[in-house]
Amino acid sequence: MEHLSWKKEGNIATITIDSPPANALSSGILKDLSSVLDDLDRDSSVKTIVLKGQGKFFSAGADIKEFTSFQLESDFAGLAKKGQDLFNRIENYHVPVIASIHGAALGGGLELAMACHVRIVTKSSKLGLPELNLGIVPGFAGSQRLPRYVGMPKAYEMLLTGEPISGEEAKQYGLANHAVEDDQLESFTMNLANKFASKSGPSIHAIMKLLPYAQTSQFDAGSKQENIAFGKVFGNDDAKEGIQAFIEKRKPNFNDQ
């Protein structure tokens, strides 16, 4: 695995995204993450997983440059489906996954973090879904998970402005469990992970099966519609302009087509 690594200490597995400079979620990273989960499936001693990013960011988004290699609506919809399936797998995993977030969790990075069961952020970190700034929409169920945590009004605001919120605001709105100082992130995260891992395995597994029942039955339907919208929006001229403007580091000129 070129841009992902993991290690186990006691009953805790730590997965680290290491793809500088932004830890952008390429299809390769998604594939590697799925492979790590396959490995962890075979290790019954693991009771908690910590997911973090190496370098300046947790993950600053999906790999936008990779999108330029796609041609068909089905290519984009297929990528969205793969990401959604993986993130659903994380959300329904048999042990808790803690996202330890510093720097930024944007776009696909935040969608990955929202699929985790607990989010610990630094106060200075930035969290958001800026896809509309590029003329596109979230593709990994971000439009469905975000309202769960921040509520509908704030979700509309965050999605339609594309503006991120700080780690402190994320804690305030319920998107993060805790917001800590930068130098406290690792110790705070591992302290919580150790508390989780100290519990009985069967009781942990039972809780991980029970809590998802509290979620709305409309989630799967909404995710499917996001998948379809992701493919359609990527096929329009504004999406091409938005992605090109992002790559060229300029403001996009949308024509509403």
C-alpha cells in the first residue's frame, strides 16, 4: 500500500493516510483502505480503530485531478458508488472507528470522517464540503450524513456556501465529539480509544449493531439519489469549468449549464 499504513498496539489499530501534500482520497487510497479493513476483519483482538492523516491534513478532499481522467457519467457514478459502499462499511463496522482530525477534513475527507463513529478535532482544523465551489456535489453520501450531525439549516448553509467551519464550531454543532488543542490531539484520541478497547469484545460488537437502528430508513434512498446526482452534475459544463478552475487556482466562471 503506497499511501496508507496501519499498525496494531494492544487492542487498538491505527490507520494512517500518507499521501502528501493533502492526503487527497484517490481511488487507490479507497482501495487500500478497503484492504486494511479486510485484514482487520481477520483479527478478532482489535477492539477499536483510529483513523488519522500524516502531514498537514487529515484529508483535504477527494483527488480532483483524478476526476479529469473520467469521461462518462457512469465513471463518476461508479466512483461515488465505490466510495459510498466503503464508507457504509466503516459506519457499520463491528468495532468503533475514531477519526482523529487535524488541519482539514474537506470534501471526501469530511465524508470519510463522518462515516466514522467518533470525531476528535483540533480547534483550529477546518471541516466542510466545498464541492459546490467547483460546480459539483458531494459523492460519498456527504449530503446525507452532514444533516445528521449539524441539523438541516446548518447543512444547507455549509453545502450551499461551500465554506468550512472550525473545529470549535464543529464541536458546537455536533459534528465533532471533542475539540482540543493541536498538541493534545494524539494523546486525547488514544486515551478515548483505550477506554473503548478496555470493554468486552462481545459487548462492543453488540453496541455497534444496535446503534444503527436509530438512523432513518431514508438514508439508503438518499445516498442512491446522491450517487445519481453526482454522475449527472459531473457531466455538465459548469463541473468541467469548476474542476479546471480548481486545478488552475482561479475563480470559476459558471454559466449555469
